[in-house]
Amino acid sequence: MKFTINRETLLTPLQQIVSVIEKRQTMPILGNVLLVLENDYLTMTGTDLEVQLISKLHLPDAVSGSITVPARKFLDICRLLPAGSEIKFEQNDDKVKITSNRSRFSLNCLPADNYPEFDEGELDHIFVINAGQLKKALDKTTFCMANQDVRYYLNGMLLHISNSRLEIVASDGHRLALYEDQLEVPTGFEARIILPRKGVLELNKLLGDSEIELRVEFSSSSIRIFINDMIFSAKLVDSKYPDFSKVFQQSFFNPIQIEKTALKNSLTRVAVLSNEKFKGVNFDITSESLKMSAHNPEHDEAEEELAIVYGDEELSIAFNAQYLSEAVSNLDGDIALITVANDSSSCFINEPNNEKYKYVVMAMRL
């Protein structure tokens, strides 16, 4: 294998690929990037066997071959070379020589034959979605995913396709984000899959160009998405997502309309003196005011009051300040609607005249 490539052409896809490779590996070769050069195309592959990323670069007049190179060493070399540099890459048996101007590097490598295959099986469902639309959905829901929860289906995101209807749900058991939208091209099928947490985070990084159309292929066990010259693949979570619809099938008090920034700022200030572990803030709601208060084991206290218009009975309820603040921060408009369930078990956060996304935060007992 032998080729010459501009630093900037190589660097961006290489950075994206290396980001899916775990620093600690059970197999040494998984710490490497697979390079395959044939038919004037350089294919770079990185995987942790849960998520895989493949990039294709057109390299005319290159010498074919295949090898795996240490991912982070290769990336650091390319990253630290001067901008605009030409990088010459040459394979000699189990070593590669990288040269650029007066810089010379020699890396010990592993043979490409030993690189593990990412088995995707037959992907029998296909649909098309705009990259900007998918990124918006991920941005509005990702923060609600669980992290290392024993209920492993929560360490991911539900993708529900019902013909032309798209529904994306994330929850950690204490809060929930729901995004609903319409696909431009009907799919003709209904399917539910759970994308793993790492796959969601890596996919979101790749959706920088909001104008492109993405081709999405999936089965019950894996998903593949074509993004320009990149191919993203991930193993799906083998589980059934809990039925969250019951949360919406209950009676509610009247919604409280409140200025988003004022609510967020007040929450942030009051939370300073809340219990560091639970971050609980009390909400005492009357017809004209919303009073937030917090205290901690050191007997510190904080209180703040906001004027509201609320036509229902007085109520008192407590929430995790961080969960509530993150939900409010993800609203696009200036006004937040807070709607408390009649049994005071939870509240809804959304905005007027926008039904695409909404958040649910469970109440706390303080």
C-alpha cells in the first residue's frame, strides 16, 4: 500500500473514526484503524464491535493494499503536522512509514486479515430522512438517556417508525423526552428499535450538514446509515422499550405559562442551596405566584418567587432542579408551559404552539 494525501482531507474522517474506538480494548487490533486501498479508494474503518464507522476517500494513482495502524498514534501524527501538509504513506510488511516534509515516522502495525468483521446481517427496513431533521430530534432527546443503568434498554433511544410518522423517545426512568415528526417519504412499515447510547452520541457528531438526505437501513439487531462518504453502523439494544404512553393518559391541572429564561435562572439560583445529592426544589403554586424553595443538611435555605397566572387549585410539588432546568433549556421558544399531573406524580414541559417535542419530569419526595 502506498499513497499521498493532503492532511486536511485525511484528518476529519480519521478523527471521526478514532472517536468510536475505545482506549482500552480486549483485543489489541480493535485499537487500530483498518486501512484498505483498492480501485483508487481508501477505506478507513474503526469499531468497538458495538459501533462501526467507515470512511471512503478517492485516491487516484495509489498502490493497493491493506493494513491496520494504531489509531491514536496515527491520528496524533496527522493532527500535529502543519496545516496543508502532504502526507506520504507507505507499507513495508508489518510496518508503515509516514513522511511529510522533514518529518519521518515508522509505526508497527497488525495485519488486516485479523481485523474482526462487524456482522450486520440482512437489513430489511429502509427509509430516508433529512440530516437536519434527525439531528434536531437527537438534540432534543439525547440528554434524557440513562447512563449505565441496570435497565439496559434505558441506556439508549427508542426509534419508532409508523409509515410516515417518526417518534423518538429517551428516558432514564426519572424523566422522559419525546420527539414526534413526519417523514417526507412514507416508509410503508411500522418498526421499533433501540439505538445504543454510544451509537446515538457518535451519530449526532456526524450530522453537521443539515441539507443532505440520509439513507437508513436496519433490522431487529443492527442499523446502518449512509452520511455522505461515511457509513455509520451500530448493534441495536436487544430489548423491548417500556410503554410510556400511560404517562400521557391521565388528567392534569391547568398549564402554567412562564417565561423560560426567568424560570431557568430562578431554578439555578435556588438549586445552589439544595441537597447536593438529590437536587430537590419545592414548588408551591398559587393562583398568582410560583414559589421555589430549597434546603440542605447544613440547614441553608433558598427561596424565589415568580409571578404567574394559574386558575386551578393551589398545589405543592418537588422536582430535581437539574432535570427540570435541562428540559426548559431545550425549548426553542421564550415561553415554557408547565403542566402538573392531577396525582402530582409528574409534570409536562413543552412550549405553546409546538407539538413536536415535550418533556416529562417525575416528581420527588422531599
